Amino acid sequence: MKTKLILFSLIASLSFAHEGVELGPNKGRILEFSKNETMHGEVTVKGGKFHIALLDKDMKAVAMAEQTLTATTGERDKPVKLVVEKDAKGFVVPVIKAGEWLILQYKDTPKAKVVTARLEYNTSECEACKKAEWLCECKPDAEKK
């Protein structure tokens, strides 16, 4: 069973690799923080920290109020909870190791349902656009044709 799971993970990562990602107004990676694309998080790295700005459906900044975010990384059986700070533009989280997953759980209000977003922090360089893979600007193969 473990072998099948590893094989599936490898195939899935290869099939989704290098597809290009949606970038925001600050050239950061866009993550969905809603089920209907009305709230986004734009992830950028500055000063050794992830900065996660909140954006509305029109990619305009959202005022910070009751929103909350939790962040974890590490192995599934040993997750590591990260310290999340709030600032005027969004949230600040320590940068994780290259190749690890950042799992973000966002709530718009204390009573709202949690929306989970995942980001693989792949820092290897894309040959085509010369950006880190987690910020690759290349179009998916289907869009190139």
C-alpha cells in the first residue's frame, strides 16, 4: 500500500509540475481563500518571510478585520504549526524549507468555515521563464497551442 501511495504521489507531482500559476498584482502566487473566487491570498517572499496579502475578486486589497489564518508545514504525521502575524495588508509567516508544502487555513470571520489552500514551495528555477517554479509565469501546455 505504501509503495502505491508513493508511486501515485510521484505521478501526480510530475503531471502537475510546470503548469504555470496565477500571479497577482505584486507578482506573487495567488491562492484561493474562498469557494467562489471572491477572496484570494497573494503570497510573496520578503525578508525571509511569506507575506500573504488579501485580495478581492477584482484583485484589489481587502481591509484587515476579523480574518484569521493558520499555517502548517512538515510531514503529515508530524505537522509543524507556524507563527502567523497579522499586519495592515494581510499575514506574515516564516518561510519554509524549499520543497516543503505550506498549508494555509483561512477564515473570513470567526464563525466562517475554514478554506484550506496549499502551496508547494518549489524554489528550483524554471528553464523557460527563469523564475522559481512556485512563481513560474509559463502558460500551461494546453494554453500554448
